Amino acid sequence: MPRELSEDQREALRILARQVMAHLELRRTRLQLEDERQKLEGVLRMANNSGDSLYATNRTEIFVKQDQRLVRIATADLQYVEALGDYVNLYTPLECYTVHGTMKDLETKLPIRDFARVHRKYIVRLDRIVAIETDSALLDSVRDASLAHAPVRVPIGSSYKAGLLGRLNLV
């Protein structure tokens, strides 16, 4: 014989049902927050790793191996870099250093804000560009104006031109 619930018992069951629903909703929200927290930690980890790599590529000098010794070259002294197969030439106003390596590897070691790849074989220091012609950049060959030389001409690859122009302060 089915038993009838009193009004107080029915109200108690309604209250219990609301409590169970509130508990389930809180559990779902807690799981969502935990998922968001894990995503945020991942983004922070990526940002910290990117910050570390930016620091590494913003150094003001590089060391190159020359004749059984390491030579320090200030990146401010670099004019441009030229690929030669498995070797790379680093041009400063006074010297040319030849090192074993790739353009891609060297590109990661140079300060991003100061250098731009302009051709598959060339990277230039942006503040050394004195003019851009149709398919080449003219680079100031010396920092001291009293030692003026003819500008150095470096080709600009068609696939790199838009990126280079985007990096320049065009008026």
C-alpha cells in the first residue's frame, strides 16, 4: 500500500533536490575552473619560454670560432651576413669572419629587432640600410662618416621584400 508523503516531507524532498542540484553545479564549475587553470599555466609556461628565447636573441654580441679561438663580435658592428653553402660570412666594417653553420642557426642568434633576412643568402642590420632600390638594399659600409666608402649592395629576394618593408619606418 503506497504511502502518502506529508507536505513537510515533500518540502524536505524539494529542499534536498535543490541541494543536490547545487552540489552538482558547483562540481561542474570546479572542474571547468581547474581546466581553465591548467590552460592558463600552459600559456604562462609558453610565455616564459618565449621570454627566455627573446632574451637569448637580444644579446649584444656573438662569439665566432676563428683559428682555434673564440672571437667576440658586437652585433652593432655587423653590417650583413652572407650564406656560402655550409659556411656563413659575417661582415663588419673592418673584417669578414667565415664560420661553419647555417643562416637559420645564425638568424636565431642575432637580435630580432636589429636584423632582417632579405634574401635566402643574406641577413642585414636594419640601421645600416641607407637606401632601397628595386631589388637591392644599399648598406652603409662604415659607422665613422670620416671613413666614407661606397655603399655595399645586397640583393633583396622577392619573397622577403614585403617583410623588410614592413620592418622599416616608411612615411
